[in-house]
Amino acid sequence: MITNSLKIIKPEQIDDKNTTFQICSSDNISELILSIKKMGILSPLLVQPISDNNFRIVSGFSRFKAVKTLGIQNIPVFIKTTPDDLELFKIAIQEQSVTKTTGCHTNLFCDKKTGTRF
């Protein structure tokens, strides 16, 4: 059974070297950085506790990289608690497929005439 809670945590509470659930890596996060700088973090990272007040990312590796680049100190996260890593891996795959299919991380809205991204 998965339990969820929403919390604000500090970047140092996340083990960014633990890439157990990372499905693909995106080196070009410049548009994501601009979006977060302009609008903030619109979608919390999904994390799993690994010890008291320390977490590993399930979904949101690019967002975390952008947050660190911008020096943001308060990160909204959904904490997913389950003993079943397979369930978390399924969530990571689902999140990745939605983000990549819709291009949510770079093109939430785009004016096709001007090319302006919102």
C-alpha cells in the first residue's frame, strides 16, 4: 500500500546520487530553469524516504537539477511511502511517459504564431 503526503523539504535532504528510478537523463534543462524561475515549481517532485528526513527521487530528476541550479531552498514534494520499489518504478514510468508525451516540462502552452512559450 502506498501512502502519500505533501511536504516542503530542503535540497540537502534529497540524495541526488541515488538514481534508482531515473528512466532517462535530460542534460538540456534550460527551458525548465526559465519556467521555474518565472512560475515556480508547478509540480512537486515525487520522493521516497530512505531515512529520517532524507529522500530519494522517484520522479522529478530534471526539476531537481533545475532547482539546484536556481538555488531554491524550499522544494515541494509528494512523499510516497511503500515497501514495494516495483510500485514506485511503475509510478516513475507513468510520470516519465506523461511528461515526455505532452512535453509538459518545456511547452505547457505555446503561441504557434509567435513561438512564445508560457
